[in-house]
Amino acid sequence: MTNKNTTPNAMFDALLAGKSTSTAVFMKLPDGTEITYADTVARAGQMASVLADEGVTPGDRILVQAQKSPDMLMLYLASIIAGSVFVPLNTGYTAAELAYFMEDADPALMICDAGNVAALEEIAAPLGVKVAALNGTDGSLANASTSAAQAAPAPRGIDDLAAILYTSGTTGRSKGAMLTHGNLLSNAESLAEDWRFTSDDVLLHALPIFHTHGLFVATNVTLAAGSKMIFMPKLDLDELIRFMPEATCLMGVPTFYTRILSDERITKEMVAHMRVFISGSAPLLEETHKGFTARFGHNIVERYGMTETNMIASNPYDGARKPGTVGFALPGVELRLSGDEAVGGIELKGPNVTPGYWRNQEKTDESFTEDGFFITGDLGSFDDDGYLCIVGRQKDLVISGGYNVYPKEVELEIDMIPGVVESAVFGVAHPDLGEGVTAAIVVEPGNAPDTSDVKAALADKLAKFKQPKAVITVDELPRNTMGKVQKNLLRDEYAEIYTKG
């Protein structure tokens, strides 16, 4: 594990410094291009110089919304070298949604794809935020960095911030989970050890990199182990089949595995050489787990984590991988359930846990117990063998396709649509996405929008992954005696809306 006492730049020292002359391949692209570790360190160092030229200093936030690309990954590593705080945003966020992040993060720089610069400058200018293109133009960061000198790593200790990831709250207001060098390093080293990653491994990387799974799990574990990744823009089954013979590992959300199961071209013989399949970011249905084992002979390793804590628990590499469970706490993580019942709120303490929320002391205080345990908001239980089972959520979070959707944010937009009296948004099982975002609405008599009108009204208001997959008109929302909407009754009533027939 990383020495907590001193490193010139904790993340750089642990993940990159020793690889500055390595000819081993870090990244292979679909067109066959190979990027070595030495190339990676040099390229990231050059981009760090350009960040400095743009006025970025250690501790500054850089806000990033860009499509997955090698340059995007180099920018993350450049941010580590520069000592700045990397703040990646979902590429599905609309321009209207980005204004909040610009204001809250108070970034030194907003970086985006070249085609979005003009639109974002209109929003950024009143806030005093400078916008720059990542690639695609003569003045882009990527192009400018090709002739720049490599920057020296800025001194950053394990308690300094490395990133902020925004995660929406139940009120609809996003909050930034702060992640330190120590948070990210401890998790990368722990996972590489727990999942037996070595320099012989080749990871199929088809995840997005604005998300903790693709950025901090897949990428940092690869770096920690000195492994190789095949860097795919997204999940594409044709490309997955093409590169599977070269790979040893796949990390994915449950959607990956349902789609693999649906493709008859993928055979047991095709995946026989694979060392491990790992799933996370959303619940893996037991039927998916069992179906994958029956067809391919591989037991998927399901793990459990969240934005604020990185990874918390994992089914074992050696030993039974139980469907419907997320295994045991990772090394260094102390896990407990609140209360005296068999089911309780999941709480944890460890080097992986956020120090709190960016400029939100009230929410930070609410999220920790008096003895320093982080309150996840998830409900769990332990089976007879000590495996952790996630049985529900104390909050109404919906996880669709691996992305967090908070109902209140969606409800606020729906309730503004003419003719809608009120709405309730909830998640139910979806065969492809894990959970489908679902909305029940009460409408005004004689002025009722139809369900297609509701969906159309949300198209430019919310990222696509937040938009309801189904909208149901009801006479009234079910409530308890205190007037609170009983979403559990809605979930039960419409539990098979995406699976029946």
C-alpha cells in the first residue's frame, strides 16, 4: 500500500513515475494504434504544461465534458501531474444543466469537445469561466501539447484533492464528492490485489470515463498493475468480439452482460481464455449472473461501490461468487449495518471514503456518524457466510444503465409541464438497464398531455439517461396517512412493465 507519510505527488509517484521509460503498451486503440507507458507519461506531462499556460495552478478545478478519447484520458493524467482537481461531467448533460456545475465548482478552466465551445462560452462568460477545446482544432489543448515541454509533477500529498465527482441529491441539487489522492490510490491498489491484476492482463475498456467505474476503477487499476487496456469508445458487440481473443478481463455494468447473453455469436469457446468478468455500478440480476455462468462457464465478480467511497466490497476472486450478493469488504474497509435488525443502513470507514462534499459542510456533516462512519443510504444484510447483500435504498435513487438518477430532479421538470398536476418517479427492473426510470403522473382534466408529450418536453431538459422510459397516467398517487407518496406501491404495481410479454 502507498506510504502515507510523503510523496512528491502521490498519484503520479505511485501510478506513473516508474513507467516513464517503459516500452510496455498501456493502451491499444480500435484502429490498432498502441500507446506505451512512456508515451503516456510524456504526453500527460506535455498536456500538464499546457494547463499551466492556461492559468491552472495546483488545487484549481478543471471542469471537463468531452467524449471518451485517448486525449480525455491523458487530460486526467495531466491533471494529476499539474496538481489540479479533475471534475469530469456526464456527456449527456445539456448546456442548461452545465451552468450549475460551472458556478458551483468555480473552475479555472472548462474543457469540452471543439464543437461545443461556442455554446458553452455563452453560459461560461457571465460566470467568468474560460472555455477551451480538448481536441479537434488548431488551438486545442491536445494539439498545443504536442510541442510543449513536460511539466514537473506538482507536490501533492495523499490528503490533497485529486477529483470531484458530482452526484445528485434527493432535492435535485447536485453535490460534489471530493476525492483525494489517498482515496483513489488506496482503492486502485486494493482492487488490483483483490482481483489479481498483473502486467500480463489486458482489460477490455468499454466504460465511460466521466464515471468512477471507467475512470477510477478500470483506469487506475490498470495503471497500478502495469496492465494493458484495449480502449473502446463504448460497448460495441462487434468490436468486443473482435478484441476478445486479446483480452483477459472485462469490467462492465449489468447492461454489458445482458447484451453479451443476447448475442448468439459469443460462445463458451470464445471466452474460455478470459480470466475474469467484473460487474458493478448497478445491481446484477441473479438471473443474469446464473445465465452467464450456465452459458459461458464464468462466474461474474459482482462488486459494490459508490461515487463518495469508490469501491467498498467485492465477491471474492478465490471462493464462491454468490448471485445476489456483493461479497466482502475490501482490505482496509470497515463495514457495518446500523441498528439492531438483520437489515440495516450500510455504513463504512476506510481510506477510500470521501472527506466530504465540495463547499457543502451541512451535507458533509449529515453523511457521517458521530464516530466517523460514512452513511451510504443503502440498506443491506449479511448472509450466513458473511456476504453482503444490498436489499434496498433508504433514498429513492434509481440506477439505470450504471448511471445514478435521482427522482426529485426528474419530478421537478415533469411538474413544470402544462397539464401535469404532480408526478412520482421511481425505478423498476429493466432487462437491459438494470432499472428503468419510470414516471407516474396525475394530469388536469381537459388539459392532459399524453405520454409522448411528456417525453418530448424533457428531451432538452434532462440527460437522456434521466428521461423516463415509461410514463403512466394515474388518477392519484398512493399516499400514506402523513401524505407521503408511497413509491414502493408504485414499484410493486408496475414491477413488470419492462419485462412482461
